[in-house]
Amino acid sequence: MQVNCPLCPATFNLSVDFMVEAVAQSEKRNHKFYQVECPRCRKTVKVDVAKMKSALPVEEEEEEA
């Protein structure tokens, strides 16, 4: 998932592994946003947890027959 810093022109990516952990932590604490540090200006960027959830790949459940 690409994130844009509102303070500088930086765009950076969040990996799937990072998003899985961030969503789990946010749901545990009942937060709606997760804070990520911009790699260029080091300011905090809020990322919507719902957008991270929608960007995660859907896990296919294996059917047992």
C-alpha cells in the first residue's frame, strides 16, 4: 500500500507483513488510525486502518471435503 506524506512530497510503501501487524495492533486497541513515520521528513503520518484492511490480500479458506 502506498502512503503519501502530507508535509513533504514523499511517497512510501507499506509491506503486507507490516500491515497485518498494524491492523492486529489497532484492532486490539480499538484504534481507527495507525501512525507511521515518514522515512524522508520523520513526521508522523496517520493511516486509516480500514484502508489497510482493504489493501490486504484476501486469504482463501481451504474447504475440507
